[in-house]
Amino acid sequence: MIQLDPTVALSEDQRSLLASADVRDPKDVLRISGSLTLEQLTGVRMLTNARTLLSALAEGPVRATKGRGNFERRFVARVRDELLIRPDDEWLLEYSRGENEEEVPGLHVLRVVLGVAGLLKKRNGRFSITERGRRLLQPGRAVELYELLLRTYFGKFNIFYPCGYREDPVIQRRIVLALWIIRRLAEHPVGSKSIAYLIPHDEMRWHTRLGSYKGELEHAVAAVVLEALQSFGLLSGGETIRGSRSYERTPWQVTPLFDEAISFDIGALPSPGEVDAAPDGPVPSIARLLITLDGVEPPVWRRVEVPADITFERLHAYLVTAMGWLDYHLHAFEIGRRRIAAYDADWESEWPHENEAGITLLEALDDRHRTFLYRYDFGDDWEHVVKVQAVEAGRPGTFYPRCLEASGACPPEDSGGVPGYLRLLEALADPADPEHDHLVEWVGGAFDPEAVDVEGINRLLRLAATGEIRAEDLDYFASE
């Protein structure tokens, strides 16, 4: 099953920048606007509660309990009614007296985060505000406090600590990429499930391919990432409790504050490949390509049309999207004696190649070279034969790239190349095969080698070209 993955619109460099970004570093990819106002941040639960707690501590030290070392009960009773409680958690106060720190939703986590951020300290059995906390408590420093809290929460604090789910370092280590994905997906209302499987996570830890902990991953991502973003005022929606046992799920969606506060310094998304000229205006040329995966049965091929003047960097993005690969591996184009690939200084000396970002499809083609190879995953060594069937004027009002026809499902990633894939199909088709049960789990259930979804491919190609996720696309893939 193909998924609506917004990262198909990114170049390899952009994806690498997001994946390696450090949320703790204000000079890295994730930027927080310094022009925010206190009015824009009004009602942001994490900031409001942090200011409430720091203000109370500014009046004097507070004793810690002897057992757990938490805030003493008198202090908890004093600040409890001033804190903003997540509506979903209000019922918890109905079943507890709210006298202890851990009985007030969010208070214990807030206290730990403020400590990690260096805003409060505990010395000799007493909590007190630090000098840094006093400075950032001033009304004119609210934006600085907000930024520090956000970078601390996602970068230094263990986001899995409050929830009791299995920890996944991949989610936290690649949180900037996760935030970018969430921003794109939640432009329109979207469910936790659609988000959970697309943000970076450890597949072995969650067994997402096997299906063992898929539901747990969905709930964990909602609890540790989405609800946290909600507390920073960046998302609305989620699960709401109605009465004692009634749950109502509402989709997640970014708030206006997300774009006002957060930006990603990765440059512009690649230019769209749309041809939408007026009937009497010039129309760019398009190339019709037949891409055939060599050596597999049943046959796997795609017939696509792309703007003829695109670079091989963009062609790679369209080919992996049309075929169904996840773009996990290295790739290269071979045209005659030329090797064209993503530039990599580490590979250049051993594996000379031309930089795909600076060569267009039209430049590389001539009468002698109307067929070329596209190699994907140098371990499995998937070889695609690409035939240029035509170069002609595009049709006015038509969006390119587009898939005209397709046959066969894309093999699963890391299935061992052609021999491994053929062996996989053989085992899946024979319940008596000793590897049958294991491989059924490995592919995540039933696998139909002839299944293909041309409409889904075209929706992903549009996303790869424009970076735009439409509400109708979310609806389409949610129903898959």
C-alpha cells in the first residue's frame, strides 16, 4: 500500500538537512521567530503554566517532599487552580484530590522540564527559581522563554518519560524532520495513524512492518509528539473525553501559531513540474518514459510523462515515486558511458560520476541514447530500463509529471534484489514453505505482486512536484 509521504517533495540535500538537524541549536534548521508577541502566545498551555510556576517560585523557595522529592502539598494546592489543564485530562482531577504533584495533570512533567532548562533548581531539599528563570520571567522575554521550553522539551527532555511507552531514540533524534512532516500533513485535518507511520521511527522496535505494535506506535506518537505540540499551541485536535467513558477523536490540524512561530531553513522546495498554459500560449516539452524493472515476474513497469527539461535529481524523485520505492538507498543513471548520480565527495574518488543536480534530461538525450539505465540500491541492485518513447509538446491544462499506465507492485525494500524477490514470491504463494509464515509477517500481511494504484501514483507525483498536500489526497489515502 502506498502512503502520502510529503518528503517526496524534498531534494536529497533537504531531506538530509532535516534528518540531521539538532532541535537544540537555534542556528540549525529549525528556526523560531523572534518577532512573536505575548499576545500571539496567549493561552499557550506550556508557556502559561511555566510562567505561573516560575512566578510562584519567585516569591520564595518551596520545600520538597521527603519521599519522592516533589513539590510539597501546600505549594501544589496554591498553583493547581492557576494552571491550564488539557481538557482531555480534566477528568483526572475528578478521581483524585489533586493534592500531590503527580496528581495534577502536567505539573510533574513541567517541573522536570523547567529543571532541565535551568529555570528552577533543587538544593538542600528546597526548590527555587534560578537567575535565568527570573530573567526570562519578565514579560518582554516571553518569546525567549517559549523557544527555550520548546527546544528543551524536544531536544533535552526525554519525550517518552511522561507516557510509559517504549522509548524510541529515532523519533527524538529526528524530531525536526518529524515536525516538518507533521506541518505538511496537518495543513488539513489528519488522524494520528496517518502521521505515526510517516515520521521517522525504529521499525524493528515497533515491528511496524510485521504489524505487531502498529496500534501502539499510533498512540505513542499522539501522546509524546502530537499532544506535546498541542501544549505549545502548534496543533489543535486529538482525543477528547466526553463524560467518564466516552471518547471522541478529532483530527489534528496546525494552528496559525505554527507558521507564525516555526520555520525550517532548508531553502525552497523544488520547482513544480506543472504544465498549465493557456490554449494559445507556449507549452513546455514533455518526455514520455517507459520504466521497466528488469528481471522480475510478474512484470513491473510504469509509463510516465515528465517535463523534458527537469534535472536528473528531479527525475530520480519522480521515478522512485512512480515505482513505489522508499528512497532509502543510493541510485545512479547510466547513459552510454556516462554515470549520473547525486554528488557525494566520499564516493567521487572510487566511483566517478556527474552531479545529477546540474544535468537535465534533454541535455543528456540524443539520437543514440534513447534508452538508459536507472539503478536503485547498490546492494539489492535493482536495474530499471528507461526508454524514451517520445519528446513532444505537453497538453495545455495538463499536470506533469503524470503516470499514464502501470503494471505490477513494487517489490518490498531490502528483499534481496531479483533472486531474493522471486524467492519471496515463491514462499508467499506456498503455505507449506518453511519460510512462509515468517515472510508473511515480514511483508506485513498479504502481498499482491500484481497490485498497482495509478491514481495513487499520480497523487504522489503531484505532491513530489509541488510539495502541496490537498485535503482530497488525505481523504484518498486514509480510505486505502
